[in-house]
Amino acid sequence: MAKILVVTSGKGGVGKTTTSAAIGTGLALRGHKTVIVDFDVGLRNLDLIMGCERRVVYDFVNVVNGEANLQQALIKDKRLENLFVLAASQTRDKDALTLEGVEKVLMELKETFDYVVCDSPAGIEKGAHLAMYFADEAIVVTNPEVSSVRDSDRMLGLLSSKSRRAERGEEPIKEHLLITRYNPERVVNGEMLSIADVEEILAIKLKGVIPESQAVLKASNQGVPVILDDQSDAGQAYSDTVERLLGKEKELRFVDVQKKGFFERLFGSK
Ligand SMILES: Nc1ncnc2c1ncn2[C@@H]1O[C@H](COP(=O)(O)OP(=O)(O)OP(=O)(O)O)[C@@H](O)[C@H]1O
Ligand SMILES: [Mg+2]
């Protein structure tokens, strides 16, 4: 059965698009036919992070409006056989997507894909609502700081009350917690919430912790999802997260303060 997975957060700039690209790519790497859909109308970030921005001819809004069919709008990843992107529109009209239009496109995608990964825009308003409304599962992306956790908590309230599953009284959306931009040193110094703090406040199952990492910016500048950088800490942490989403047990990595080597202690580190 095809699954619709929304990557959502409430607060902006926490790492949703980075996560959508990484998780979507990770699922495709493991043999699942996957499409990543950009719901961020007006911004179009996903195609940059996936490195397919020059290939966008038709987008999500064109399909909703009947100006193109899905085959015309789906962009096939140049690295992976079973990975596709549906880009967001650059139109300034934030109302270009409607619930009926989104439903039509998602239901059609469900017929041919194993996973439909929806990259939500920031906030809890219309765009974020459209991205989560039809979801079967939600990855709630949270940074270990109070404002991000608070907004994620509001999003959890919406997932359990304003989604289609909630409105129909069906089995609730399965919620997964993903902590991103985690910096163990800052936690030890009391500048960031700990993993346990975040888990306690949100009380949903933790599926991964992605460290703050320079590899993320480097990868996005190159248009490569960071999960394909399998030497990087963030790439490996995303791989572990995908494994856990698929039901495997994996210990958390990159969550403890690294003991500094002699030279680093002597000269300091970045
Ligand atoms: N683990 C990480 N380490 C370092 N930087 C990160 C990490 N994750 C994300 N970033 C950076 O944070 C910024 C925001 O990331 P991203 O665009 O994925 O967030 P977003 O939640 O999609 O934002 P928006 O709400 O605007 O859509 C980017 O510059 C990205 O490179
Ligand atoms: Mg984004």
C-alpha cells in the first residue's frame, strides 16, 4: 500500500526540506519507488536541494490546474531510477493549491508510488494544512530549542484534529519525531534542550537525531541530498533514520560530545 508521508514542523527553517530530500532519497535507495512533492508554493527550494531546478518545466500547480499531466510534471532523479520530484510553483498566488486539487494529485501519485513524501511549508496555516491533510504518517522536524518544540507541539495538535484521518475518525496519523541541527556541546553547556527534554515535551516516538553539520550546506550547494554523502555524520544519521522508519532498530549516533584530540585541544576546533 502506498504511503503518504508529510515532513512538517510548525516553525520555519528547522530542516524540513533537507529532511524531505534525504528521507525520500533514502527510501528510493532501499528500492521503494518514491516521489517528493514540494508544497512550498512561491519558494521552490526542494528542486535546488535535489539538484533538478533547471529541469522544472511544469509544476504541482500546473497539474492541479489541468495545464499539464503528472507524467509531464514529474522530474526523474538523474542518480536514482525510482526517485521523482514534483516541484512547487513559483507563482505568488498562495491560494493556487486547493484541497480538491491536492487530493486529486496525491491519489493519482499513490497509484504508482510506494511513498509520497510531502515537504511542508513553514507555519501552521493553509500551506502546511494542505501538506499534512492526506498524510498517513508525519515526520515532525524539531530543533532542540523552546520555540521549535512549542510549534511542533501545536502541529501535533493539528495532525490529530484537522487531518482527514482525524475528521473521518480513522486510525490516527502515525507521528515520528526527528530532532535536527543537534549540537551535543551546546546541550552540555545548557544552550540547547536535550534529546530527553524534547521527547518528554512532545511525547512521540523518536526516529532520529541529525547533528548540526557543515555537510548539509555543502550538499545543498551542490544539489545533492546529504544522505548520498555517506561519509558525513548528517548523511549517516539520515540513513539510520530511514532504517528506523522502515522498522529496524538502530542505536543513535553523533549525540555525544566528541572527546577532542591533542591537536584540537591545543589549537581549538571549528
Ligand atoms: N543538520 C543540519 N546542520 C546544519 N545546517 C542545517 C541542518 N539542517 C538544515 N540546515 C540548514 O538550515 C537551513 C534551513 O533548512 P531547510 O531549508 O531544510 O529548512 P525548512 O524547514 O525546509 O525551512 P522552511 O520552513 O523555510 O521551508 C538551511 O540553510 C539548511 O542548510
Ligand atoms: Mg522548506
